[in-house]
Amino acid sequence: MHWLYLVLAIGFEVVGTTSMKYSNGFTKLIPSIAMGIFYILSLSMLTFSLKKIDVSIAYAIWSGVGTALIAVIGFFIFKEQISMIKIFAIGLIISGVVILNLAGGTHE
């Protein structure tokens, strides 16, 4: 169940960050409210996941996967530029998360 909480935390964080972009610097009400709601949900789910997952692992996965997903959303939805160096950097983030997981990190 703790891994499900982490997956939900990532999903809510990605939707919250996407809402942040749509809020246009808090000038649009609905995306601004949505951003706050989704960040509260994200941090709540992340907190629940920490009952069984070490904070270093959970936070690395939450931030790393969220960053990678936002980069993909930025490219496809917001038409942001992508380069080989950006792809390489995202690969490094994902590699770091994998290495952290291989090092162990779930406690009982």
C-alpha cells in the first residue's frame, strides 16, 4: 500500500505542477486552486508512504519521476524545447533513483 501512496503522490504532484503552468502566475483562478489542492494531496500521499519507505528513497523517487514526467509534459503539451543534454540529464535523474533503490530503502 505504501508504494501506491507514493505513485499517487507523484501523480498529484505532476497534475499540481501542470496546474501551476496553467495558472499563469496565479492570474487564473481555477488552475491556481487546483494547484493548491493537488499539492496538498501529493504531500499527504507522500507522508503516508513514509510510514514504510525511507524518506531518502521516497523523496528521490517522488522528485525524480515527477521531474521526468513534467519534462515530457512540457515537451508534448507546452511545446517546450528538448535537447540531447536535457534527455541525458533526465536519464541521470532516473539512474540515480534506480541506484538508490538497488542500495535498499524499505523498512518494516
